[in-house]
Amino acid sequence: MKIILLVGLVQVGFYSPANQNNLEHLSFKELDSIFIILFSEGDYKMAYNYAQFGRKKALAELGNKDSIYANFTSNFALINKKFGNYQIAEKLYDEAAKLMASILGEEHLDYLTTINNLANLNKHMGYYDKADSLYKNILDKQAKSSGKNQQIYITLLNNLASLYQETGQYNEAEPLLLESLAIRTDLGKQNPIYAIALNNLGFLYYKMQRYEEAETLFLENLNIRAKTMGKESLAYASSLNNLALLYFEMRRFKESEEFYLETLNTRIRIFGKKNMQYAISMNNLAALYNEQGKYEIAENQVKKSLVAIRHVVGENHDVYANSLNTLAHINFASKDFSNSEANYLKLATINLKTLGKNHPNYANSLNNLARLYFEIGQYKKAWNYAHSVIASISPYPLKPKIDSTQIKLLKFAPYNSNRHLIELDKALVCLYDILALKKDTSNKHKQALIVDLAIHLLHRNKIGFLGEKDKLRLLSESHNWMLRSLYILDLNHHFNKAFRNIEFHKSNLLMEANSTNRAYQLAIIPDSLAIKEKNLKNNQRALQAALIKAKLSTQKDSIRGLLNDLHFQINSLKFLIEDKYPKFAKIKYWDISTTVAELQSTLSNQEALIEYVLGDSIVYIFYIANNAKKALKIPIPTDTLRRRIQLFRKSLSDFSQSPKNMQFFKKFQSYIQNANWFYDKLLKPVLRYHNSNINQLIIIPDGELGHLPFESFLTSMPPSPATPIYAKLPYLINKYAISYHSSASLWKENNDMPKKNNNGQLLAMAAHYANMDSMNSYMRLPVNRRLRAKLNPIPAAKFEVEILANEFKGIFCFDTLATERIFKKNAKNFGIIHLAMHGMLNKQFPTLSSLFFTEDNDSIENNILQAYEISRLDLNADLVVLSACETGYGRFERGNGIASLARAFMFAGVPSLVVSLWQVDDLATSKIMRKFYENLTNGLNKTDALRQAKLNYIHQAGGINAHPAYWSPFIQIGNSKPIEIQRKYAYAPWYAGILVMFLVIVLIFWKRR
């Protein structure tokens, strides 16, 4: 005989029940087997009859001291739990457990299974402490008696993790599921048990909003179940349902609906419509339709769900609460506030009764009420409910007020899970909005305290996230709080706090990478762990890129499996490092932004830093010099700014070559008007505050401002000439050398970076784009062949590198030598890397943006160096020059800056780059680059060297060739320190000439003596 072992989220297959008549003629084994089948199918009423009859028969024939009677008592407890008869079920489990302990012993599988099911019951009843104690007790017994590889031990790990997940203690659940997964991996991956482990961990990450990791786990789980159990199975439908839940949260509604409907059809086929699984599917669809604004359909679906749940388990059940929550949301969305209030209040009562006041679901129901009352103008009720959320989550008793003492407590309080922090964030939004209704000094102070708390907690939440997409999603939410802080603060009075808040939200992932490298350098963790962590992260980037590129479903499945394995290793290592080396975790995650005072001490007398933040119809500007600081709010409608940026970029790329063309003057006017507009709005207001010594500006742009070359702005509106003379326009570059960075903290880190360990020489490459050898083209993927077919030759690139080869020491590669393999082999050793070749931006997947080297049909490297590959390199260069198209252009990612090839090189450790913002002219590029290097060898810093090269080009080009389209696409990012370049000759030729003349004079003088 077999007792059903309950495990969180385990799905069972479908079996047809045996004949249900004439129970008297069935053996105990047959009664037990049919009970299990009926229970598994969800036919609880019939299962109840078999369990009850089997128990009576065992008592009559064997007595109440027999193990068979104990087994049927356990089965009867299980089915009573399903009907909500919790008190009866608890007594039955106690009776069965005592019998089994005396007859079989406490190490027997049946006893352990019964105690496990009793713990499950207590968890469901909300007796979490008792459930926790029962799970841990039998876990210890099982570990000591049978070892950790037994199925019961794995099940107990999952059930204890399920308890922690249900109570919102996600950080306690994760290591248990990782341990379970590690044990199950020994069984091989293509089996249902391993699929369950993937599903459980994926569901935990879904609850924790770690969607990127959850998706790969769910997809691998789905693939295994399709192969091992078939697409018609209940287990496969359950996997589809979990993916649909995830895609709903990720706003991928089309995929979500498709999977929900497929799940519903499977559940109806197996269970019919009077079943919990059917009810859950209907509720899920209702939530989806509500989000899409289909309120009538949504309400119809959820009411069917509620009827089905009442039929099976009644109203005091968490599944009923979920459907009631959906109905209340539908009422709210359709402005039926009266029914919405009634349903939210009922929901809060059920959640409090079934889950307790510390559960995030209860906090969520209070947040719903707060939002409702705010919407209908009952602000006092809204305030009380929002504060009740905080009180339910906080481990400390709190009064319904906002002050610095309470905020400090909440900042550093221990919370049970990330989800508790999410509910706390919602409550803080409500409190902030209520305070905003009355604009007085006291309320602004309280709002500032709330903002400070929210930003701190969101960063704390982000630390638990492994995937970059999830981190960026959370940074985007945190960015809204940062904008609230800028809106309410007196920026100049609270300059330091406001500036630290904005820096906290710029290039966050790159700052985190830099902080990690800094922690490595301090040798806080052993070298072996540092190397392991770095390699795991590099492999993660490579697999993520491979997943994007994969076309076949089999390839994707394989890569997801590898990604999941990698995530397990990264998470396990993360737990180890945080436990053993807390100082490393602090440097890596918390010390990621600089202060105003630190910046001022780094800036020279000639430098000023200007940082921008784009708000809702406001541009915030922060100006910092070594002896001054100023913040401004410039009102510019968002649509106006976006339109101006588009017009300005168009005027720099679309211009008429001939003055005889009718569009010539129109396009000239468009350029000068927009160029002067940007100067007047974004620079003139702050430049009035600095002294006359300043001649270098460090620009920290935000959003699409990162796509503009500020040096091409015009400091005044020129008169309308008969013939425009571009060389004589009042460009900003005439007054200032300008460099750029994605954050002030990164600029300071790059500026403070110790001298790189390199040879001080150049690695310069000029790629060649002849047709591929048709005999060998089959070696390349069709997509890569198509990309390369679009590339035109760049004759000036070779000339550009030849000039460098004549003057400087290093390796200079042309034509067939300018390959990816040679680059990767040599790149680590060189002080300057100069790449003259085609670049290609991938707007949809920035990590696949590419540099194209010469094709040589290499069997290992495909001569397309992509951004994710660059970020994995370990470079020691002081400067990288990307003499290619759009290497500094890319999609803006909130909290992470411009996703470009330039950023990939910064991830590889490069402190300074020269990159382009649009397609460049070959001849102009070669002239500017030649002068740029000449200026560097004369001792100018990088920013001045590029500025002087551009000015020289403008003055020499003349006519239309002096248009900013030719010289302004190249910008310098990062530190501007001078660098040494080894020339091929120790002395310039004119030095040698002077020496010869001196020797001749000395010889003549000597002879005359």
C-alpha cells in the first residue's frame, strides 16, 4: 500500500479509475489504488467514499493497531483536508502518525510521509511555526537515516521551501530549492522529478519578480515534460499555465492568453468544469482580460471561477481569495467602486484569516483598499490602509505617521522577502500622493523622507536579482522615485542628496561591474573565487547572446538548460560569498556612487561637470566645478525636447551639398535654429555660473541627449548670410573641449584608475571588405553572410592606419591580417587600440551590435566581434578609438545608459574611448584621426587633442566640408588624461637636423682653433 506524498507544485499524471461499484468485494490494495487515482484526477467526492470505506473495513477486519488501518486513516485525513475539514483531518493525521511510529518506527517512509502531510495541513491552516517544526524534524531524521538522495528528503526540502514561499520568506526558500535541484540533477535531466525541481524554483523566482531566470527554468521544464509526459498531460498543462502567469506579469499578453487557453482546454478535458483546476484557469483568463480592458468578458469568467471554487472547497480558501481579488480589480477598473470596496474588504478578511497579517497577500489586499479610497477621495481611509500595510510588513510596532525615526527603522529592518518590499513600495506611493495633495513645507519634508526610504529599499531589492533585465526593470521603477525627489526638493539647498540620488540611477550595472573589479583588486575574496565568479558571468553573457541568435527550438532548449545550470552555480556562489565575505558584498552592491565633494576634489580649475536628468516636462541640470555647484530646473515639454533632438540629428545627417539646391538654405536654417536652441536651453543657463578659467566640459547626458554632439551647438544665432560659411559659425567647440560619460561616478572612477599595465604601443587594424570566397562561404551562417554583403569598402581606413604605422610603434594590420583572431590574441597587451572598420548597431538586441573584421574563413572566429564578446575581454588599453559608424550610438536603457559598442569596451575595463554617433565620412575621419594622434604625442590630453583635431579640420576643409556632419560625430568618452605613445624614432626629424647643424658648427669652431 502507498500513502500519497504531497509536495508543493508537484503535478501527477492522468489514469482512468477502476470500477467504483461493489466496494465490499475489493481488496485493501485495490481500494487504496483506486483512491489514489480518483484523488489524482480531482474526483474528491468519490475518493472520499473509497477512503472512508477502506478505513472502516480495516478497523472491522484488522483492528485499530494495524498499519493498514493507519494508512487508510492517513488517506481519510488527506481527503478531509481537501473538503476544508481541517480539524477532523488534523486528528486523523495525529492518530495515523502515532500508530505508524509504534508499529513501523519513526524512520519508516510511511511515518515520514504522514508527518509531511500533517505539516502541509498546518501550513495550509496558517500554523506556520508548527509546520516549520514538523518539516525540520523529519528532514533531520531523513538526512541521518537514509541520506540526502532519497525522494522523501527532496520532497521535504521542496515543502519547507513552499512554506517559506507562502509566508513570503523567499530568501530562505531559495537555498532549499537549489539544494533540491542539485540532488535531482544526479538523476539525469530528462525525467519528471528534475522537471518538478525546475518548476518549483521557477515559481519562486516568478514570485520574487526575477522573471528572466524564471522564464529559462519554466521553458526547460516545459520541454522535459513535453518529451517525458506528452503535451496532452496535466503536468504539461501546468507548465504552460506557469509560463502564462509569467508572461502576464511581463506584459506579453498575446503569449499569455495562448497558454492560458491551452491549459484551460486540457483541464476541462481531464477534470470537467466543477473542479479547482478549471476555476484557477478561468480566474487567470479573467485577470488577463481585465488588464486588456475587456471588463464584461473578464467579469463573466471570474464569476464562473468563484462558483466552481465554492462547489469544491467553500469561500475560506486562498484560491477563492485570488478569484475574489480579480473580481474586485475588475470592479475597480470599470468604476464600480461600491462592489470593488465590498470585495476588497471581504478579501482582506479572508487573507487575514487564512494567511495571517504578515503574509504579502494580506498586505496586497490592504494596498488595494488604500488605492481605492484614494481614487474616490477618501484620503484619511487611504492613509490608514497604506500605513496598515507598513505595520503588517514591519517587524517593529509603528504609529500611523511619517518621521525620520520610523523611516530609519524601516530602512534597515529585516523583511521576509522581496515581495514584502514590493508591497511596501506600493504603500509608500500612496502615502506620497496623499501628502502631495497639500503643498506645504511639512508635507514636503515627509515626502522627501518617503522618497529616501523607497530608493534605499528598491536598491536593496535589486541586490537579490541575478538577471540584468530584471535589475533594469527595478531600476526603472526606482527612477520614478528619483524624479519625485527632484520635483519636491529645493535642489540647491539639498544639492548633495539630489545629486547622489541621480547618480544612483545612471550606468548602474557598469558601476556594479567596476565595484566588483575594485573588490577583486582589494583581495577581499580568494583569487580562486574571484576568477570563478568572473568566468561564470562571462559565460552567462555568452549564453544569453547565443540564445538570442539561436533559430531552432532544439538549439534554444539546449542553451536554456546550460543557462539554468549556470544560474544555479552563480546563485550558489553568491550565497557562499555573501555568507563568508560580507565586506565584498558591501563594496560590490552598495558603494557604487560618488559624492559631490569627491568630484570637486577631482576636478581641475579648468574643468566643469554638467549632468542632465530628463523628467516629465522638466530638464534638471546639475553643474559642478571644483569651487562651485548649481542646480536648475528648466521647463521643457517632453514632446518638444524629443522633436528637437530628432530635428537636430536630422540636420547633422541630411544636408544639401550644393548652395544651388533649393533645400540648401532651408536645411542650414534648421541646423542653426536647433543648434542655438539647445545651447540656450541646456548650457547657457548654467555656464553663467562658472569662472573664465574653465575650458573643459564633462557632459553627463540622459536619455536621447546622449545621441547629440554638444560641441556642435551654436553659442549665438548667426545672421543669415548670402552664402553660409560653416567654418565660421560660433560652435561651442570654439570655446570648450568637451568629453562625455554615462555617470559622474564612472568618470571619477576612470579618472582615478591607476596606470594600466601595457606596452604603450598601438594595435591598429584596417579591415578589408572584398567578396567572400564562394567555396568557403558555407562556413558562415546565412544571417552573417547577409550582413557582410551590405558592407562597402573603406579605402581611407587603410590610409588612416598606414599613417599611424609610419609614425608609431605597435602592430598594424591591413587586409587579410585585420582579423578577429589576431585582434583577440594581441588586444590585451596594447596601450591604444585603433579599429578602422565597419560597425553595425543592433537596436533590438544591443548585445549583438558588431564590429566587422576582414573575413578570412577562420573555422573558429567568424570575424564579427559582437558587444557581448567585447565585454568579456580583459583589456589594458588606456584608449580605444573606434573609427567606425555608430559605435557610440544605441538604445537608451533606464538606469544603464546608452547600450552601445562603446559601453561594451567599458565593461572590458577601458577608461577612455573615441567613438562615433552616426555614419562617418571616410576622408574627414582619416584627417581628424591623423591630427588627433599628432596632438596626443605633443602632450595634449585626449579631450583637447580631439578638439584641436576637429578645429584644424574645420579651418582647413572650407565650404560645405566644414559642416558638423563631417567632424562632430566623433566624441570622447571617459577620462581625458594625456597618454604616452611610443614613436618609431626617439627624436623627430627636425631635432635630428638641429643636432647635425650643431655638430657642423662645433667642427668648424674646433678647426679654426
